[in-house]
Amino acid sequence: MNLSLVDFLFYVFATISVGGGLAVILSRNPVTAAMFMILSLVGVASLFVLLEAFFLAVLQVLVYAGAVMVLFLFIIMLMDVGPDSGKRTALSKTRLISGFVALFGVGLLTVLTLEYSGVATDSATHWQDVAEETSVEGANVVFSKSVKSFGYGLFTKYMLPLQVAGFLLLAAMVGVIVLSKKQDEEKSSEATEDASSASAEPRPEEA
Amino acid sequence: MIKTVVIERKPLSLSERTYLPQIASGLKTTLSNLFKKKVTLQYPEQRPSIPRGYRGVPTLVKDPNGREKCVSCQLCEFVCPSKAIRITPGDIPEDDEEQSHVEKAPKEFEIDMLRCIYCGYCEEVCPEEAIFLQEDYSLSGYSREELVNDKEKLYEMGGTLPDKHFKWDKKKTEEEQGNAH
Amino acid sequence: MDAELIQMLALKVTYAIVMVSVVMSIAGYTVLAERKVCAWMQGRVGPNRTVLPFVAAIPFIGPFLRNLGIFQPLADGLKFLFKEEIVPGHVNKFYYYLSPIVALVPALTTMTVLPFGEFTNAEGLTTTLVLANVDLGILFVFAISSLGVYGIVLAGWSSNSKYPFLGGIRSSAQMISYELVMGLSVLPVFLWVNAPGMTGSGLSLVSIVNSQEDAAWLVLVQPLSAFLFLVALFAETNRLPFDMPESETDLVGGFHTEYGSFKFGIFFVAEYAHVVIGSAIFTTLFLGGWHFLPWVADPWAPGLIGSLLGVGWFLAKTFCLIFFFIWVRWTLPRFRYDQVMKLGWAKLLPLALVNLIFYVILVTYLDQAAAS
């Protein structure tokens, strides 16, 4: 088998990301799991680099590995999740369900791989429609891997999906605020009843 | 009657709330300090001037005749708060022409410098003015034993005190003249 | 693999090694500068004893270098290297050893996209001196430096002791908060540089520097952005007044309380490497990089000498900024933890947003005015 450098690197990074992903669910220690998740995310970012999607790679590292995972670690450490917590919840029923889901996933993957295995060798016809769309309408920007074309793309052709996604995130955020706020109010009403259980947390302003 | 006046703290002005003018003035102060004369004493080369009455290492002194002044009364041993002094009293042999008129002398006199707190009580309590705190302040050694000053070392550091008492000389002449006490 | 590729790789590796050693030694001397400047501000003289024997023999120069403490970083490094390795019994060994490395690697990786000069050869072809001129320069820097927090968090967690743990928790919260401000504060800069009619392209640091040639430095165009970036930089490099992870006064040594000898040394160097790289990035973004002065063309002729002078000028600006870092550290007290959070979220973030919106409107207005 004749491997080029890019192929070789692909297998290396693919192994890292898949192996990291497996290690996330197999490791007992939550901190170790989080670290493997970071490793896996960085592996995926490296795969993006191999695809010359540098912007996506950097964003992957910046957002997921750099910010989201820090919050994960933060929570794990604050709640002091031990290596063995979560052992009890692994009931036979949930195991059965997760086993079915995993089987379904593997089956789907196999079918898809078998179905489309000829595509890549078949002169890459499926990718052509993306590559042919060389410019975004209106703006004189060539569709490329540069950040500028991402920006133009997001704010012209894909404006609606962007807004919808943004709205979805906003809704989620508002939901989180509402949920956490309600709990706090309950807490504070309890606190007024029972003065001894004064919480050290700063109370939010009254709504 | 003293009346308590409660002074309301003034609310911070906008410029104060940004911290920036304060930070700037602080930076100015440190910058001006940057060019001021330094106060550091380059210690082993430059020595600090020792003020009068400084309490350094305790030593034993000899009188102008070269006799040891200590009569091993053990008052210093008694008064020493940190129990740094240890005295083994000893007699002076009768046939010693030079010293036989002196009542007693210490056989051993040890000051443990690891215990000494340089309080100067020993100097103050000594009836014979035999123990003095000198100016030397930097003592060091490689072992604990090294820092226990024995009699020889104490006299070596103390030297001779040129006082004008000649207590024992006077006593000797008085004894010879037969009007002791 | 052909010979040409290997040759190119070897060349790149050599460049990288040279750059790493330069940045590391600058970081080492930043430690010395910190000690010296701190001493001078407090009326002391600072380290002035260490000297190499043969240098001490040189008249005038030897004592002068000795008094300046030039050899102190060498002695410090050797001391760290030869100290006894103490590993407390209660730590999580793997992460305990891993975290100093995790702290140092991002600090040194960000320098790959950092341009520090340019070289114009006889044919007038200009090459920027940078390890990798990535189109996404600043984003790359942010992405990598955001990984630096793991070193501190893991150190705090693996030490299995309360003070390091508190330090780690504080620092993770702080770094996430101020990363936002940092990102938002540079957005107007790139808006401005990439605006129609400007020379910039993408998020590259090189184009930022080149847009400041013969023109106003961006600190003059966008003082508020520069200020916000600087404040966020102080927080991201964990320097006073945002010294949360260390907080000597209430957390003993913060995240590195349980660390000694060389592992502590690595944390130390990583911290100062962050300061050096941060200063260099501020210089490229706001202080014109290697270009001479605002509105003034570079006085040096293109060529080897010119490019060396440019690099020197860039380093001089960076050193001034490093001095500013030290100066602030020895002037200001530390913010309390809740004050840091409040300042970040309630003051700096809205300010950064207002700043961004203002420049969006301004750039749009200028664009419309130019078009009509």
C-alpha cells in the first residue's frame, strides 16, 4: 500500500480522535475522560487542517477545546465527581437501550459505508456542486477557504440558517436563565423561612 | 461628653470608579521611586555602624592584671532566661601566688549561642563586672557543638577590661595589713 | 520524501528552535527585569552578586554586568535544575507531571504566527520574518493560548490540596471571562483594517502590521480597543492586578503551591513566556510592529541592516511593554476575586460591545461615504 504523507497523517489523527472518543466513555475518572475529550477534539481539528479548513480547525480548538471543555472541567472539579460515581446508574435497562443505540449506529455506518464506498473513487462527482459555486451572489468574493468567504457566505446566502441557529441558542439561554432563577427564588423563600440556612451565594437582583 | 459623629462615605465619582486616575498616580509614584537613591547596605562588604550599648555576643573579661574576674557566683546562670549559661565552679589552689586571694574561679564556663537571646541580663546581674555583651553579632558554625562557647573562647573574645577597681588587689593589701572587714 | 522537502523541513525546524530559544531567554531575562525593577521601585538594588569567573576579571565591564545581575537567570535555571525533586504523596502523579508541560507548550506555540520583522532582498522582494504566516493569525493565537488554562487547572486539581485547587478554579473562571473581552476588543481592529480601501486581508497579523506602515498606529485610531485588549491581556497572563491563580496573600502559592524544583521552574517560565508573547502581540496589533513611528516612514534602508534594525525596533517596543507589565505589577494591589468577575462581565464586556458597535457603525458610514 502506498501511503502519501497526508494519508498517513489522516490515519494518525483519525486514530487519535476515535481512540480519544472511546477513552472518554471507557475511563473511570471524569477528569481523565474530559482530557481525552479534549484530545479527541484536537484530533478532529487536525483532520480539519488536513482538509485545509483552517478556520474550522481554529474555531474547533478555540470554542470546544479552549472554552467549553474548561467549563466541563470546572464543573467536574466543583462538584467533585469521584472516579466511581455513576457506577450505580448503569442499570441493566439503560445498558440494554444504549446497546441497541450503539448497534443501530454501527449498522447505519456500515450501510452508509457500503452504499457510498464507490463514491470517492468515482471521480468525486458529489463534491463538484460545492466547488463549482465559486462566488457568492452579489459580493465579488470567490468561494474559498478564507475567512472572508465564510463571512460573506454566512451573512448572505446562509443568513436564515444563521439567524435560526442564533435564535435557538438565545431560546436555550433564556430557558437556562429562567430555570436557574426559579430555583434561586425558591431557595431564597426557604431562606427567609429558615434564617439559619443562609446561603453564601450572592443572591441575584429581584426580578 | 464625646459625641460620635458618623461621617458618611462620599460616593465615588465617575473618574474614581474607573480606577484609572488612581492607577496613573500610583504608577507615577513608583516611577519616581525607580530613580531614587537605593538604601540597600551591601552587607559583607559594608557593615552597619553599631550603636552604643549594642547587645552582641556575651563574653568574659579579665581585669588589668590578667586575672579572670568571674568568681563563679552563678548569678548569671540563675538569671539567664533561656538557660544558655552553664557554670561548673572550681576552687583556686592555695599555692597559686597570683590568684589565691581571689575567692573562686569557674572551672568551666559555657554559653550556648544557640540558646542565648542576647537579653543582657547576665551583664546586668554580674557583681564582678566579668561578663559583657560585645559588638560582634554574626556568629556561625557548622555544628551545634561549635556554637557552644567554652571558657577559653569566651576569654579570647572578651579580652581585658581596663577598669580601675582592682578589687582583689585592694582586698589583698587589706588582708596583708590585717584589717579585713 | 525528496531531498528538497527534507531540506525545507530542516530549515523550518532550525528556525523554530532558534525562535524558541530566543523567546525562552527573553522570558528568563524578563524574570531578571522583574526582580531588578521591583527592587529599584522599592529602594533596593536587586540581584547583583552572580558572575562568571572569567567575566569578573574584565575591568569595568565585569563589575558592571555583575551589578546588573546579567548572569542571575543562568544561576536561577541551574538552581531549579539541580534542586531535589519532591513529589507530595497525595497528588495525582500523572496529571501532576503533565500540567507544567501543558502550561508551557501553548505559551511557546503561539509564537509561530508572530511576525517580528521583514527582509527585503536586492530584487526588492519583501519577506516577512515569521515562522508561519497563517491567514487566521490572531484566531490561532487565541485558540492556542486558550489551551494554556489547562495547565493551571490541572495543576490545581492534581495537587489534591485546597490552595492549589482554589487557584485553579479561580483562574479557569477568570480566563474564560477575559477571553471574551479580549476577542471582542480585537474585532474592531480587524474591521478597521479589513474595511474597503484598507490594505488588510483576513485575520493575519502581518497585514495588521503592514497597515500601520506610514500610517497611524492602531492605538491612536482605536484607543479604547487597545485599552480593553491590554486589560484582558493582563488578566490572561495572570499578572497583577488580576493575579487570581497565584494570589500569594491568600492562597500561599496558588496553583503551584505543591510544585517544587524544575516543575515549578517550568510554570514560572511559562508565565513569563506568556508575558513576552502577549507584549509582542500587543506591539504587532497596536504599536505598529517593526515600523518606525506613526506617520513616519522607516528611516532604515531595506536590506540586511534595515531588517535587523526593524527587528530591534520591534523588540524595543516589546521590552517597553514588558516593563509596563512589571511596572503595573509593583504598583497595584490585587483585585478581589468577585471584583475581577464583576469588572470583567459587568464593565469590560459591555464596554467592548459598545466599542464594537461604534466601530461597526463608523466603518459602515465611512464605507457609504466613500461609495457615494
